[in-house]
Amino acid sequence: MKRSRFTEEQIIGVLKEYQAGLSAAELCRKHGISDATFYNWRSKYGGMDVSEAKRLKQLEDENAKLKRLLAESVMDVSMLREMLGKNF
């Protein structure tokens, strides 16, 4: 996955500038981001504080770890079933 050039704090700072009255096009030009990136940020981080954004990132990381663990256990179970099927 591509790493962002901006931290959650910076993203929320940009969104707060937008809420203060700057236009989206002006912000995109100022910070060197595309319109699509700005609107994706707004949909994901809109109305959040920095602490909430950090918590969201932590939960996303934990969710990814749990998905990997589940995938590994499903593979183990299917492999065991396949081995038991061949023996009988």
C-alpha cells in the first residue's frame, strides 16, 4: 500500500482550513494535492479531531492484523481437512 506524504495531523489541518473558508481548489494548489485526494480526505477525516484520527488508524491496523490471522487459520483448517480426506 502506498504511504501518504501527509500525516493525520496535517490532513486534519488542511480540512480545518477548508472549514475556515478557503476554497477546495485553493487548498489543493497550496498543498500540492489533487481534488480527488482532498475529497477522499474530507469523506474519511471530515469532522474528526487528531485523537480520533489516530484511533481510527490504530483500529484499521488491528483489523488488518486480525484479517491476516483469520486467513491463516482458514488455510490451516482446509489443509487439515484435505489431509484427513486423503487418509480415509
